[in-house]
Amino acid sequence: MIFPAQGRGIRFLQKGDEAIMPNIEAYDFGYIVIDGQRYTHDVIVFPDRVQGNWWRREGHRLYPEDLPFLQTSPPRILVIGQGKYGRMEISSPMRELLERLGIEWYASITDEAVERFRQLQQTHPADVVGAFHLTC
């Protein structure tokens, strides 16, 4: 049986004592469904958990402080969904940080980013994190 372990806007996914990878089931403008849970605010998907209600300093611009885990536990791969129409821009400081940390990253409209994330989960399950803007 699979059950979520809730806490502080973060949903840990577990099967008994074992963490499991979040499964993105669907995405469309304004929502994403992950393991049966519908999210209507931007999300960050880690190998073992989902952080809902992700907010940024500026709604349509991504800065290093918007992803604080990059400084403490950077993933090997980061997939960024820039929104249905690609309106969320990646700031120069964010690009510089990703380069300095040696993080492989991919940014595109969220439809394409979700597909890329799913592919990378299959080949690099413990190494990929997805940050998805769900609206424009």
C-alpha cells in the first residue's frame, strides 16, 4: 500500500518504510497530478517527495533563492518547467549558479519539461529534480 507522509507543504511518498519516486500522471494549464494528488500551485518534485505551493521571488522569473536546496543538496539534473507558454524566465544569476555547481539542467515549456522529467526518472531516478510552473 502506498501512502503520503505529510508535513509543511511537503508530501513524502512511501511504501512501508521505503521511499518511492513520485509519478507525474497528468499536466495541463494550472494543475499537475502526482500520484493521484492534484496540485494547483507550482511544485518541486524530488526523487522521494513533492513540495507543493512553490513560490518564487518574482512569479515569472527564477532566481537562486527560489531553489534554496541547490546550495545544500544540489541534484545532478534539474528540469525546469517554464509554464504552459514558457513565460517563466531563468535569471542570469540562476544560470550562473547552475553552471558553477555543475548541474545539468533543462528548461522548456512545462508540457515538454514533464515529459523530459519522466524520461530522466527512468534512467537517473535518484539524480533528477523537477521544478514546474503550472500556469502561463
